[in-house]
Amino acid sequence: MRLSVHAIVMRPKGKEAEELLPRARAFAEQIRAAVLQAKTADAMMSLASAKAKDSGKLEVKVEALSPVTADGRVPDGTSFDPAYVAGLFALANVGDTSPVVESSFGFHVIRYVEALPEKRLSTDERRKLFGPEVNARRARAEIDRTLAALRASREVTVSPA
């Protein structure tokens, strides 16, 4: 999993969206230029936030994000936009800053903050985590088998009365 921070110039909406789209990309490039020399993620976020004040009609967000896997999964069960994930995982080293990455949300400047090691679970930990789900699935399968056998052995008729 990788931790990242980003500055995003949100995709413009409404009547002016088509007119503002090139300006949004250009502003993301300006943010990237402003943050390239930042040594830390906090410094990058501060510089990006300062630059965001000059955004005019464009909406800019600067935020630290949840850790994400290479296939876009996040610990809370959601997932990230594939374009964002590809941009993050294209960065080779911690501290690298991406070129502007276009996603369905807008134009991102991404900083790779930290690589989190995989977590291996012992058999007992897996039993605790997955035991209730396994038991529920087994119970559902047994109920389905019982219902199928009962349906096959008896004819059901509905009285018109």
C-alpha cells in the first residue's frame, strides 16, 4: 500500500465547464511547479494550499489520502479512481511528485509519501476475522439445500379462493 498527498484542481462543472477545463489543467501545472522543490509532504501541502488561493473560479483541494493498493482498494472497502492509482504507482521513490494526472475528478499533482508493508495474518487472526462470514455462508448454503429438497418433494398449489 502507498500513502500519498495530492492537490487536485476539480473538473469544472456547469455552463462554463468546457471553457474552464484548459484553465484547470494549466492551473494544476502551476501547482506542480510550485510544489516540486518541497522536501516533505507537509511542505508540499502548504505550498499547494497557498497557490490554491489564486485559483479564481476553479475549485482546488489539497489533502492527505488513505493508503491504497496497486489495484485501487482502500482499507475502508472503497476504491480510488484508476487514473489516480496508476499515477501514484508510476512514481518510483518515496518523495517523488507526479506530473499532472487527469482522473474523472480533475487534475491531480500527487506526492508519494510512504510505502506500507503488507500485513500477514496468522491462521488464528484469519479465523477471527472471517469466521462469522464463513459460518453465515455455510448456514445460507444449508438453508438453500433444504429448501430445494422440500420444493422438489412437494407440489405447491395456490387456491384461487
